[in-house]
Amino acid sequence: MTGGHAPTATALPLGLVMKSQFALGVFAVLMGASILAQAGDASDFRPARRLSGTTPALPSINTIGSIEERLVLAVGPTGHVKVVAAAEATPGPSLVSPAVADWQFQPATESGAAVASRVLVAAIVRAPEFYDDTIPTTVPMDFTEPSSEIPFPTTITAPVYPPRAVTDAVAIVEVLVDPDGRVGAARLVNRADGFESAALSAARAWSFQPAQRNGRPVSAYAYLVFGFRRPV
């Protein structure tokens, strides 16, 4: 009977082994750099943030029902608002657009350079009633598809008129929307004595589809304008 021969390992030249190891090392470094660069596309982005501007006015006393608007501001690298576009709005003239057109922003930056970006401004003006369901509300109409660059509301909470308040007010709340779509921080950016708690409580209950940059979710600022009209 003829016995089989066990396979023997072929030794590679030392120089070839070292070259192979070096090539694998270079490949691993390049892959790691590529992954880090892709992650940096989102992590290097800093969103635009409001610095100053006019507070929107309330509608006339004869206006019935509540009003809602969701606007997309195109902010240039200088921080000026270039375009105001309505994504959704209650039919009728815009209350918010004339005011936000002159808002000034700290522009967004990417890798340290100022870049153009978009910012969401969402407004709810309460009906002049204590209870939300006593006067029918007109459903906002869709005008344009919201940009993926902005956080867009998925859960909306209207503010409650404070029981001890005796006047009208407009409160502007800045919210920082985290990459998971939740409100990470909220602060009032204008003076609205007696309405701060109601405005902040409502803002913190909102949730969003997060903004995206280069296909990745990023943090972004949004501005919620709450109009309070004294019940009649």
C-alpha cells in the first residue's frame, strides 16, 4: 500500500512577508481615515443660531381660531436671511414671515468655514380661548416639501394660556434638536413676562424628525413662536 505524503507549508521570502504586512497596515490606516472623514462630515457641522431680530406681531382681535405656520429660512454664510419659504401654513397672510425676514444669525459652519444653511421657524398662535377645542381650527396647508436640512416637527404641543395672565404675548423659544429628534435644550429669546413657563413647557414636549447633513443626523436649532391671545 502506498502511503500519502502530508502537505508541507511553503515558506514565503521574508521580504515578501514584510511587504504584505506593510501593505495591510497602510490599507487599515486608509480605511480608518476614510471612516473618520465620513464621520467628520457631520461632526464638523455647527448649525446656524439666531442673534437678533423682530418679534412677530399677533393677528387682529377679529381673527377667529388658531393660526399655525412652519417656515424654512434660507440663511446665507453672512448670517442674513435670504429666503423665507412656507412649508405649512393656515390659509391667509403670513404673520411670521415679515418679522423673520430681518432676523440675523450666527451662520452655520463646516470645518470652520461659514456655510449656507436652513433654519425652521414654527409658529402657533392660540385662539382667544382658555380651552383648545372651543373654536374650530383651520388645518394648515402643505406648500413645499420640508428640507432634510432642518428638524421638522412630528409631535406638536400648543401652549396653555396661563390662568393668571391678563394680556396678550408672543414668546419665541429656541430649541436645540438633538440627532435623535428630541429637544435637548430650550430657552426663551425674547421677553414675555408671565408666559415663560407655559412657552418652555410646550416647547420641551415637541419632537422632530432630525436635521441631516451629508446624509447623517445632526443637531440643529429651531425657533418656536407661541402667540397667546387673552380669552374673551
